[in-house]
Amino acid sequence: FAGLADVSIAEDIPVEGEITIPVGSHSPDEDCSTLDEPVRDTIMRDLKAVGKKFVHVMYPKKSSALLRDWDLWGPLVLCVSLALMLQGGSADSKEDGGPQFAEVFVIIWFGAVVITLNSKLLGGTISFFQSLCVLGYCVLPLTVAMLVCRLVLLAGSGTVSFIIRLIVVVAMFGWSTLASTAFLADSQPPNRKALVVYPIFLFYFVISWMILTFTPQ
Amino acid sequence: AGPGTMSAPGAAAAGGGRSGTAAEWGGFEDNMQGGGSAVIDMENMDDTSGSSFEDMGEMHQRMKEEEEEEEGEAGAAEEEDGEFLGMKGLRGQLGRQVADQMWQVGKRQASRAFSLYANIDILRPYFDVEPVQVRARLLESMIPVKMINFPQKIAGELYGPLMLVFTLVAILLHGMKTSDTIIREGTLMGTAIGTCFGYWLGVSSFIYFLAYLCNAQITMVQMLSLLGYGLFGHCITLFVTYNIHFHSLFYIFWLGVGGLSTLRMVAVLVSRTVGHTQRLILCGTLAALHMLFLLYLHFAYHKVVEGILDTLEGPNMPPFQRVARDIPVVSNAVLNTTAKAIALTL
């Protein structure tokens, strides 16, 4: 910098530049023009991020991508679609026997909040929204199971279909629990992992139970 | 905020390290990671690490100290190299003011969030358990203690009871689903959660109040813990009997398992109470409530009983707000006769 000591810049020329630490491929243009870019680009970028996280859930490796850039779009989409698919499962058309939309919504979000609080109280290092993000994204296998169950129920609702649905739901429940454990258990002290895994197990068990006992009108 | 905020870290870097471009940028990087940067990236303010709100407080403190250091250094630097700071002189002050404002806003946000966080910390000591301890306490809750002349120790822990209550909720849901209980006003989930949490919190408070009247040595957390672990017996009983529908089996479990966990709670309370009347009141109430709750959970959400209630009550519906399913008349008669037969055999 000593060599440039004699450079003087007039004060009416705006000084611009990069003030964050250059990480990855941040070009000077990008930060200035995210406001001017077409809406399509913004949406596609968010959709790609969500899609990448879906892939991480389906193949749970110990990566920190899900934790580092958390977002709640994915959980919202999954929660809404699961709640929509679970609606209308009442045994009697006059009375409400099946879980309603609000019920499923509340169960998922309230359950996720409780698990997060529990893991924080047990001494976890993960933050509130990161935990919500992981738990929400790991509902993906169960949403897939719900889809499969609905398709199977279209074909018929006998014992065979029940067995198929049972197998699918149990498999997806295991997958969900393993995926979320892979992300969350690392943030706990090693001897308390079981204490954190049990509520997650219970949470996905309740959701799986709602999926399995769903019978359309 | 481009020009203004650009100058402030420039001033910091200038004040911090003045040897070479690379080192300067390196110094700037160190400042950023150490929290000494004048720029707060507002997007990343909501935590990317666990206790970042605590770090925020420290960070702001450090930034304030660094700012004070910086001003002294910048003063010295200005004398040395006036031209270098020429383009940043006025902008530096403006930048610092803007950055200062951002710090204050951020600090206010952080301290509000910190006080919220601190409220959770109140509960932290009650969750300080190991899995081995939880397992040991679960098994102990079924073993009545023999020494009632010596106050028994109760662990004031809330993790086990909370998990047991949630497990009970899950088991209840399962029971309600398999018996096709239809709740008219409310939802299945709401009823299950309300029942279990209501019992745990309500009966704990009531017994704590009675303990206060009867001069028993027990705190609220201990009572919550004791009753919570007492629900372990309920969980086992309901888990078995919701799947195997034999009335006699339920009664055996009710007396055996429910009785054991009640006996344990009663023994612990007796060991902490002085005086016969007080012991009788306290333990009688607890035993009655605990056993009756198990009875209620079984009968309120059980399919076979619907037929019995229909025959006994007739047109008067029980106040559970539960509606029997629309069973065709023929099978209803069959169900009622079988129910009567079972009732007769018991």
C-alpha cells in the first residue's frame, strides 16, 4: 500500500467494492445486482437450494450444507402437502374423525419446536432454526410414503394393501429418523445422543402412525 | 451503505496492520473472525452457531473496545499519513456513525433475544441427565421402597417425565385410532395431549398443594418428577392392553403394574411426611387419582366398552363427547350380547 500513497481520489466519485470476505465465487457484480435480477432467477436459485437439500435428505451423509444454509421453505412445502394429503380421512362423512389440516400442521411444528428445545436444554450446539430446518426436511420420506399409500389405497383397501402400506411406512419412518439423527446427533455431547434421538423417534412415529391409519372416505 | 461502511473497516485495517496488502487483508480477516469488524452482516445475525447470542454480547463489547482503540490509532495514523486517510477522513466519521447505529440496533436485538434465551436456561439444570440414569430411574419407579422412616431421595429431573408424558400421548393416539374413537368437538391429538399434560401438571399441583397442607417435605419439581415417572406403569399397561383386548388381562395389569408404581410413589411420599392422618390423606388421594386415571384411560378409549355403555346407558350419552359409530342394527345386537357375555364371565 505504501506505493499507492500518492493516489488521491475525488470525493464525489462513489467508492464501491466488496466488503465481505471473498468466499467461494462471489463476484463483485452479484451482490450489487440481486435486487435487479429477474424474479425467475431468484426463484430458481431458491428452488435449487431447496432441491439440493432434498437430495441431502434422501442420501444422508454427514455434510453441513443443510445446517449452514438453513431455510424453512422446504419444511413448509412438505408440511402443507402432507397435511393436504392427510385431510379427508374421516371414517364417517358427518363427523370429523381424521386429522384435519390444522392438526397436522400444529403437530409437525409444535413437535419440531419441542425437540429443538429439548436438544438445546440437553446441551446441544445447534441453533433453533437449524434444528427446525433439519427436522422439517426429514419429513420428506414420510411425505413420499403418504403419496405411495394414497396410490395403493386407490387400488383397494384389503389386507394386502395394508401390508404394503405398513412396509412402506415403516421403511420411510426408519429413513426419516436415521436422516435426522445423522444431522442432529453430531451436535450433542457423545454420551447423550440417545436422549436426543428418542423424541425424534417419537415425533416421526406419530406422523407415521397418522399416515398408516389414514383411510379415505 | 457502500462508501461509508467501506471506509470503516479500511480504517480498522489501517489501524490494525500496516504492512503490505496481503497482510492487511489478512489482518482484516482476523478482525472479522474475532468479531472486530465494524460491519455487521445483518443477514447472518440470526445464529449460525449455538450460543451466538451470548457471543453477540461479547462481540459488541469487543467492538466497542476496538473502536476506542481504533480512534486513538487512527488519530496517530492521521498525523503520519494524511494523504492516505484523505479520501477516508470525512467518510470515515460518517461510516463510523452509521456502523455505530447498526451496532446499537443489533445490540438491542441481541439483548432482547438474549433475555428470551436466558429464560430457557432456567430449565437447563433439570435436563442434566445421562441415558443410564434415565433407565435406572425408569426401573426404580416400579420398585416400592421399603424404608419409609427415612426420607427417600427424589431426583428433580424433568427430561424423563416429559418424555414419558409424550410417550403416553402417542400410546393414547394409537389406542384411540384402533378403537375408532370419534371426538366430536375437538381433535384426537388435542384430546390426547390435553388429557396427559393436564393430568401430569394438574395432579402434581394438587398433590403439591396437599403436601403443603400436610407438611410434607417435597418441592414442586420433585413432585412433577415423581408423578412423571409414575406414568411409566401407565405407559406399559396401556401399550399392552390397547393391543391385546382382554378385560381380565387389563385388570391384572391395572392391579399389578399400576399398583406397583402407585406403591412406589406412596412409599416415597410417606417417607417424607410425618403424622398418620397426613400420610393417609396425601397417599390416599394420590393412590386414588393414579389408579383411577389408568382406569379412565383404558375405558374412555376402548372399542369393546362402547357396546357395554350403549346397553347400560341407553339413549343417554356419556359426557366424553364421544359418538358411537354407526353400526348396523344386526351387528349391534351381536356386539351387545357378546359384551354382556363377557361381563357375565368376569
